[in-house]
Amino acid sequence: METIKNSLDFSDFPRLDLTIASTVLIYLLIFPLLPLSAAQYVGIGAYTTAVLLIRWDIPFWVSMPIGVCFSVGWSFIIGYPLFRLKGHYFAIATIATSLVLKALFEVWEFVGAARGLEISPIKYHPPDFWRLIFKEDVYYYYVILGIFLIGILYINWFRKSRLGFQLRSIKDNEEVSRSLGINVRWAKVKTYAIATAFVSVVGSFHACYIKAIEPEDTMSLDISILIALMAMLGGAGSLWGPIIGAGILIPLKSYLKEWLGATAGLVGIDLVIYAMIIMAVSAFEPRGIWGIVEKIRRRKRK
């Protein structure tokens, strides 16, 4: 009961933040009713759901938690040794493990190898909520919106949890955290596993929504970079920062790729624009857009 209470408690946020968040939530709820189309992730979760559905007709709501277990298990296998590394060595090692897993899936016939897997659109009769098979995007929209809101409530609880306080201490100073008795490496591994679980859920959803997946689509380095850029731009270590980053980069990714890639023939220029935006924000405030917001607030209080 205390967990639910903490996840629903946003009282430590300024009223303005809550007003803006409520307005955005209302907009998200009515978004499919507006004259727009619902917008359109990943890896282990996607393949677990696709394989189980195609080969054994195991539905989304059963395969999704199985995919989470696989993802969390894999995160512990690679996370515990990798978190002995720091800085560039850690970044290189994580990229290497991602590329190795992608290469493995590209030659593994059981999961379709490089050609991937396809969920037959005519095998199931929509609407099928159990298998997450729908004709209209609006149903997928509300499912992913529900997952998003559950994630927000979990993160709100997490930031007030013991592990949440440990992470903030580690971020400020690892050596001081160790002197206070915090197992820095284990705290990082647990947090990595939690993040992996959420990504796996989205991957499972992605498989049912797209209905055709391949290693290049779900395990490419571009996806990892995009997720990192969202946090960097919006502001890592905050509740609203990564949401702001995603709200900026995802539309940019879609529209710039169409305008500059398909229309103007300037393929790859969208990545240059991302880099320029992030460099500009980081030069002004290393903590991202949310860091800028907090800096302005502190000045007003003075």
C-alpha cells in the first residue's frame, strides 16, 4: 500500500510542473480523437514475443513478462562484469556486447536470422486484445499510453526508494557513496536491470504493432544512441528530462528523415542536426533542458 501511495505522490513538484503535466496527459488521452494519426521499439522483448506468438501461439500478455525475464537475466550476465569498467571502456564494452548479440541473431535460424520474423496479419482476427492484434492504430496508442503512465508512476516511486537515493549519492560522488556503505557496483547493476525490463516491454509491444521485425530494426546501434540522446538532451537523473528529450527528438527523427532524407536527398543530415542541438544545450547547461529550467527557477527565487 505504501508503494502505491508513493508512486501517486507528486506533492514535492511545483504546482506549475503538475499543471503542465496534467495538460500534456489530457492532450495524450484525446490525441487519437484529433485529426492526426497515431505515431509509431526492442531486441530481446520483441523477438521473445514474436517467436512465442508465431511458433506456439503464446499471446502478448504472457510472452511480454517472459521477454522481461530474459532481458533482465541477460542484463545481469553482462552488467555485473561490465560495471567493473568505467568511462570510455564501459561505453566500448556495452557497444561490443550489443553488436555481438545482433550478429548472433542475424545467423540464428530459429529466430529468422537476418531476414527476421513476420506475424501473419490474416492468421488472427482483430480486434484481439489478448494477442494485441488490431486494425486501428488507436487501440495500440492507448495500450502504449497505459504502459507509459505505469512507467511514470514506477519512476516516481523509484526516485523516493532506497535505491533511488543511493543512485543520487553515487551520481554526486562514488567514493563518498562507498564510504557510506553503498555497494556502488550492485546498485548500478540493479538499476540497469530495471531499465532493461522497461525497454523489453516496449520491444514486445513493437513486435505486435509492426508485425515484422529483424535484427537491424530492433538491435541496431542507432536505437541505443537515440535513447541516450533523449536523456542527454532532456536531462538525465530527473523525472521529466528524458520525457522532454523524447518529445523533441522522436518528432525530429520522423519529420527530418522525411523532409531531408526522402524529399531533399540529404540522408544523414538529421544526425548532424541532433548533434548541433545537443551541443548547444550542453554548452549552456550540461544537465540538459531540465537543468536549464531548474537554473531559471533558482534565479527567480533569489
